Amino acid sequence: MASEKRGFVDALVASNGAMSVLVVVLGFLVGTILVFSVGRDPANMYRAIIQVVSGWDLIRGTWNARYIGEWLVASVPLTLCGLSMAFAARAGLFNIGAEGQYIVGLTVAQFAAFVLPPIPVLHWGAAVVLGLLAAAAWGGIVGYLKARYSVSEVVATIMMNYIALYASRYATSFIPGTNTYKTPSYPVTAQLSNSWLESITNGSRLNYGFFMALAAVLLFWFVMEKTKLGFAMRATGFNKDAARCSGINVERSLTLSMAISGAFAGLAGVIVALGSFSYGRVLAGLDNYGFNGIAVALVGNSTALGTLLAGLLFGMLQSAQPLMQSRQIPKEVTYIISGLVVVFISLRAGIGLVIEARAKAAVRKGAMRNE
Amino acid sequence: MNNLLGLVPSILMMASPILICALGGMVSERAGVVNIGLEGLMGFGAFAAATVNVLIEAVMPGAAIWVSLLAATVIGALVSLIHAFACISLNADQTVSGTGINLLANGLTVFFCQIIFHHERTNSFRQGMQPGLGGIYPTAYIAVTLLAIVWYILYRRPTGLRLRACGENPQAAASAGIDVKRLRYWAVFSSGGFGGLAGGCLVLTQTIEYKENMINGAGFIALAAVSFGRWKPKGVTGAACLFGAAVALAIYVVNIPALKALPAEFFNVLPYVITLITLVLFSGKDYAPSAAGQPYEKGSS
Amino acid sequence: MGEKFAIEMLGITKVFPGVVANDDITLRVRENEVHALLGENGAGKSTLMSILFGLYDADSGRILIRGEEARIRDPNDANDRGIGMVHQHFKLVRNYTVAENVILGVEPRTRLGNIDLRSAESRVAALSELYGLSVDPRARIDAITVGMQQRVEILKTLYRDADILIFDEPTAVLTPQEVDELMAIIKRLRDEGKTIVLITHKLREIKAVADRCTVLRRGKFVGTVDVAEASEESMAEMMVGRAVKFRVDKREARPGEVVLKIEGLSVKGAKGNEAVRGLDLEVRSGEIMGVAGVDGNGQAELIEAITGLRRPSAGRILLSGKDITENNIAERVHEGVGHVPEDRHKHGLVLKFRLDENLALKTFGAPPYSGPLGLLDSKAIAAHAEGLIAQYDIRAGQGPATKCLSMSGGNQQKAIIAREIDLSPRLLVVAQPTRGLDVGSIEYIHTRIVAERDRGCAVLLVSFELDEIIALCDRIAAISKGEIVGVVDAKDASEREIGAMMAGLRRAAVPGRAS
């Protein structure tokens, strides 16, 4: 009897897609119950979500493409931060420093907007590149510390997040004309905005960053599955010892993995800085894309397509926040759903561990299979 | 010199929540369960303490503080049961589960602030905790008392011997007839209580309300203190004091003319930088409980 | 029957996912006898005893202890019934003292409820004296020898007043001398009235100390024999199901030049101790050099130094005259150092990878498996795997795409050996190649190793099974406390002599050592 039940669970867990969907559904369910139990109408939550995805305001019966645009705008940094964590996870690292790497990319981009010459396309292009490199370095440091000194990347990246935040505030204050919360407006050539995209979405902030994010998703998949760099990283992630024993340079793999991971998050920061705003910001706190990116990566099971879909899902939740708030649904319910999703997903990872341990034990016991 | 001595009460005020939280983290890890969610548990505790204090301070002045701390402890312990259930009974990945708790904390606490207070923070309470003799807050005494209790139980009582065995070699503990899962539940439950209490102490001594991102990494600093302190009570205390001193310095730097020239952000960053440096220099993986972080399954060898 | 049985396990069945570990097994152990439980790896002996000790629950069957029906749900129940287990993989807390380990779970208390360590230590000392175990209750576990640690395991059972003791493969980690000491202890325990169950696959030990022997094969009960009347050959045949050859068929070795030369090698172990000190060794092409020693005498560190996993603190390693001491692992692979690691799950395979990915684990970075831009050629990788699967008869359900996690131990090991031999190494370092494998796989792997030798490869074989070394190797080097204490020809070698060298009691000539 017990083995029958376990068989079903095994099949369920084996299908990662099914697990992800189940976990998200559970998260929404609990969120709905919570909203209901404090006396608010959960239907408003879902109406808000439908509105940002389709543009239809179900209450007023109007359609506005701007909501869809904003949904995509919110999905971009979430997907990228998800890719950040996913890339590191495939190499066996738990990188929750996307928040800090995002800030570094953002800050450097803000600087580049004012410091570099205002040549069309090259201006924001260079800003993107610089932001990527800086964020990659920010992540790479942690990778190096981990590889060389076995420093736990979990605590190290959290520390780096806060260091990045305060360093960003300090550095941004050096931009001439900055007050306590913003810089002067960017030169036009630094901005990622595109008038065509804006017009088809009725004035949303959709920008070039959208295409960059799609390219990033493709790049993630390509590097991971099709290159020897990705092979080495995956081997390191699954079994550092065997990888090392085979001649793979584990230190290099870990450092590179964190660097690339940082670059993804940095790109998110650049896109938000130069795409969603027309001026630089002196950050008052964390934007939280990094932390929500964790949920994105976990739901997406650290794959390229999964992360993209999960990014769209969580982008949907985030962009619906103002609508929810205006209908008496506290916007934090989206963070609660994220948190629940992560807790539920942890079970999958754990079940996976247990299945692996059992398989190994059974293999040790028997030369009975496949003989 | 006077200035430095004058800092001692502040250092104790900053270090106490870190120490209380770190003691909880130490107990949990010595039993074999890594509790990354301490940051979130502190958040839950801070929220609970602030809320209760606001609501009842008018009704029971004086006692309100203690009731609030109790509420914080209870809430922290209850929330940690989620982590315990996921990790111990369902063998979840402990790091992921803990991260989930942290995400939940930010969400749930502000959510309820909105419901109860209609703002994204609690209302301010009028009376926080009052310092006692020498300007030292009662939280320092609470921390020291807890330290003594934890040390006594871990090293003198059978429960402590068994708990530490669960973290080193749960198979050995199981073969000695110890209920590893039950002991780990108690460890995580206690660490949750400690975390909640730490959050409550933080909010009642250092500020006047709870708002989003208030904990700002203190829970992670506490985790680093556990590692830096090599999972022993003495070491953890020293580490907590060191980190507390860094945080205290950040706030009270205005009183030291020589350092006033440095930007505020330098001191904001100091505790995190120091934590990072200690992690690098003293990453003593050999000192960690051998089985910490691994799910325990009956019959696996 | 009127016989007094200490233990009766009737009709025990236990199933794990994919494997029937115990299939309707019946076992009867008499009071006050030493009863051996014989079977090869995977036969189900450990599972059966784990059920008796309460670590597992049987799916069906009954257990009677001294005629009484018993429900043993956990080790506490087993202890209450007087059953104690001396585990193969010691269940000891490394940073506790002997006394703390022994009392764990049954701690004596003072009036205030604190741990009464003093009375614990004195009781442990008394028991140690009574049974001739000579253990210091205050010593820390990670500071005493493996043989001593095993005695702590025995003390744990005695402290809990066990009169039925189960020994799970106790001699795997002992020198021949320590094995003799253990056999004496077991006899003394029996003389003091205990009942002993000895789980083992070592026929010689069964003949030395057991009264009766039950044989298991593939989870099923085969038979129970009187040890005095059975021969080693007959017991082996029961164990395996067919006649077993004890020697490996091989031609005379034709050794050529020196391929591996190690000079004055010193290596620090993981704890900072000097694991290898001033070690000299030579291995020639076309020969199999065995390194015989008890676990923990520097073998692991020696292999790590040769393969590049650990840097030596002094000395040189030369491969066909070229100094490779400073080379990294990838370079050594390129130079022709092959490695079949001791722990195949830890160092040998990435279990979650597919078979073809694992077979390409050392070669994926270069053509033909990856192109100029760093792109992998998955077709080439799969084709390569197909070839090796056919050549080495690797049973893999989905061909090259099989996840290695789902393959059996024997086939996993075949895959590793296929990968290494396919690179035509000049030096093949093999550690514990047949641990945990069934006899069929063992024979196959031995055959392959000999074939490599005949091709001209220099083979360095490290094993804790003296039988394997004597059967397979051409020359045998004994290692003790990090040094090679002697090299002898396998033809002339006696187990006594090698055992004495392993224990550091004897020395012999070591060719190639500068005197």
C-alpha cells in the first residue's frame, strides 16, 4: 500500500512542470483564503491579475493595452533575476545576492548615463555593457571566495546586498545635481525607451529591455545545454568531487558561474534604471526584484523556459499590486504568495534528495536490476 | 576613553538581539537543522511585539513590554514550526525553506499592518523598553540569562548530549534509541522562539514602530555569528558582541569627532563588511556539526 | 523441536523500491552459539539484521526472541530485549569521548538530573576490563584507532546488558592481527554466555570462530550448515550458486620499463596529519602492483597525490621519467593517468548525468566532443557511448541516455572502467574496484584489469581485501603508517608475512628506494 502511494508521488515529483504548477496553485489558494479571512474580497485580487494580463478592466468594461505593457515591464527584471539565481543553482550555488548585483548594475548604468558621451545607441549600449561587467565582478567575488575559501555563498551574498545598497547611495550622491532621492534627468540617448513600443502599449514603459531579456533567456539555455562551459558547470553543480576528479577546473566553474549569474541580475538593474525611469535614483531601500527572483528560479526549476514563464507569472503578480491596493487588497499578498511558493518548492527539492538517497541505497544493496 | 566606555550600553543594546537570535541558530544547527529563516522569524517577532505593545500599552502600562515580548516569542516559535515540518518531516531543502520564511515574513507582516493599522507599518508606540541601571537595557540581562540556560542544557543535561549527537551523527543517535526527529523539532521550535524574541527586543529598544525591511540583515548577521563563533556558546557570544559593536558604532559615530568626517554610509556598511571579512578569514567548515543541513531518513546509512 | 532458540526470524520479507532485499527468509539462532550469516554483497544479510535491530520494519513475517513473540519497532525495543548491534559503519559521534558515546541515550543521572559522567566512566572501565577490551573511557573517538572504535561499539551493547550481539562485517577495517584479537573477543563473549550473530562474507573467519552458518543468496535463504563439517568451497558454492574459482586466470607478467616512480613522497591528510611520509614506490609497465594495507594508513592520500587531487608537501612523482608533481588533474589525464576511484558515487560518476555524459566526463572539452567555439557535439558523445556500451557489456536501460543513478553498482563500475581504459592510460590507478559488487561483476572487472596489464599498462591496485590483492597482483607493496615497508613478489608471498608488514611489524626490501 505504502509503495503504491510512493509511486504516485514519485511520478508527480518526476514531472517538474507538474510540481511547479501544483505549487503555484497551492500558493494562490492559500493567498486567496488569507485575503478572504481578513474580510476582503478575493475576486478583486483575480480581477486585478486578469486586468494586467489581458488589459481588460472587468469592472468598467474597458480595455487598455498599457496594463499589458506594464506587466511585461515588471516581468523583465523578475525573469532576469530568476535567470541569475537559476544559473548559479545549476552550478550548485545558492546565490541570493541578485539584489546586490542588480543594484550594482543599476548604479553603474546611472553613472554611465551622465558620464559617457551622448551618442545614440552607443550610449545606452555602453551603459549596458559596463553595468553587466560591474555586476559580474560583484558576483564573481563571491564565487571566488566560495571556490577558494569555502565561504558560504548564502550569507556572503546577503552581506554583499547591503554593502551594495549603501555603496550605491554614497556613489550616486556624487552625480552633479543629485538631491536626497533623485538625480537630474538622463540625456535622451541614455534611455532604453522606444517610442514604437510605447505607442502600441498605450504609453507604458515597455522598452528595449524586453528584447534584451528574451535574448538573455536564449543565451542561458544555449550556454547551459550546448557549450562545454555549461557542461562543466552542470557537472560541478551535481557533483563537485567527480567533476574535480575528471580534470574540470571547479574553482573556475564556480567563479564564472557566479559572475555570469551576477551579470544577469546586473542587466535587470540596468534595464530598470534606464528603461523604467528617466532619472537616476538614490535608492531608499531594496527594489526586491532580487528576492522575488528566487521564487522565479525555483518555480522555473532553474531552466530557461521555466524561468521565463515563472517570470511572467510573478511579473503579473507584481504589476497587479497597485490595482489590488486600490481595491482594498493589501499588495503584500503577492509577496506572501511568493513566500509560500518557495516554501512549497523546498519540499520538492527535499523529496528529490530523499529519492536519490533511496536509489543509491537500493543500488548498493542489489546487483539485481538490469542484470 | 570616556566616549568608548559610554558606548558599552549601546553595544549591549545592539548585541543583545543578535546574541539571542544567534543562540537560537546555534541550537538549531547543533541539532542538525540550518535555520536560514531566522531573519524572517525576527521580522515576525518584531511585528508581533510592536503590534501588541501599541494595542495594550494604554491598558497595562509597565507590563505591556513584557507581554509584547512574550507575544513575539510565541509567534516566532509557531512560525518556525512551518520550517520544522518542511525540513524534518518532509525532508525539504533547508536553505530553500528558510528563504521562503524570509519572503513570507516581509509579506505577511506588512499585510497585517495594512489590515490592522491601515498603513504599511504599525502605529508608533509611545513607550518602548526603558533602560535600567547604567543605561543598560533589560534585553542584555535576558540575553545573558538565555546564554546560561542554553549552555547548561547543551552541556550538562542528557537532552543536550542527545541534541548535539543529532547534529553530528543522527544515525548514531538513532541507533542509541533517540527520537531524532522529535529532538530536532524542539530545537527548531526553540530557535524560532529565540528569533521572535530577538526581533521583539530589537523593535522595543531601538525604534518606535515596525516597518518593512526593519530587520535589515540582523538575522543573517546572527547566523554569521554562529559560524564565526564555531557553534559554541562562548564563541557565539564573542561574535555577537563584535557585530553589535559594529552596528553601535554606525549609529553613535556622531559623538566621535575624528570619525565624523566619514560619510554615513561607511558606518552603515561596517557591520556587513566585518561579517563578510570574518566569514572569509574564519570559515571553519570543519567545526560545523557534521550533519547540519542534511535531511535525516530512518535507515539510511 | 524442543530446542532453545535465542532468535527465530520466520518468513521475513522486506522490499525496497525496485529490489526485494529479503524474500521469505527463516533464520534460527541457538542460545549461546556463534552463528554466521553468510552471503555476498547485496544478499540481504544487513537488511535482515537491521530488521532484527529495529532499524527497519519487515513487510511481513514474525520474530521470536527466546520463544516469545516480539515486535521490534526501534533500537530501544531491541535493546529492551537484550539485542545489541555492532555496526559495520560505526555509529559514533566523532567529537565525543568513549564514555559519552557509550551512554548516549541511557545516560546515568545525578540527583539533580544532570549527566553523571563519573559513574559512566567507571562503569565503562569495568566492562572494558571484564571482557578484555582495554579501552580508555576518556579518550575522544576521533583520536583512537579504528580497531579501538570498534570496541567502543561492542561496549555500547554490553553497557545496555545485551546478551545477543550482532556483528555486521566487523573485520573489513582491521589488520590481520586485529582480526585475530577480535576473534578472541568473540569467543570470550560466547564463553561468558552471549549469543553472537556474525554477518560476513569472509569464509576463513567463519571457519575460525563460528559454530553454524546460514547462507543467503539474492534475498533468499539457501541453507544452514554446521561449520565444522562444511568446507570453505562448499560454503562459497552455496553463497554464489555455482563453483567459484579463487584464483584469477592470468598469464605470467611481462614487466617493462618503470612507468610510475615515486620518490620520498610526503602528503598531509585532511586533518593536517602526516598521512604519507617519505614514500618510495615503482611500478613498471605490464605489471599489476598491489598496495596492501589497512584503511587509514595513507592509501587514500597516496592516490590523491598521484592523481592530482592533493598536493604533496614533499617528494616527486615521475611518469615515464617526466615529473608530474606540479601538474593539475587535467594535465595528468592528458599524460595518461587513469583513475578508478574508491568511492564511485563521490569521485567516479555524476549520478544525475546521463551515461554518455559520464563516459565523456574527461574528454568533453576537446575535439571530437566539442568544437572550436566551445560547442558540444552531442551526437559524437552519444556515438562514443554506444561503442563503449557494446564493448564492455554495460547494462543500461535507455542506452546512452540512461541516468547513471538508475544503473546497478556493477554496471556503474563497468562504465567507469570503460571510460578510463578507453583512454589507453599509461598508468591505471585502481582503488577498491570491487567493493559492494556481486561475484559476476568482480570476475569481469578482474579480467579487464589483467587485460590492461597485458596491453602494457602499469596498474597500481589499492585494496583492503588481501585476498583480492594476492589473487590479482604480480607484486605486492605493504603500506603502514604512510610508508611502503616492503615489496614482495605475489608468487612468494604469504598472508602472514604481508599482514605483519601491514601492521608495521616487519620490513622488507623496497626496490628503487635510495638507501
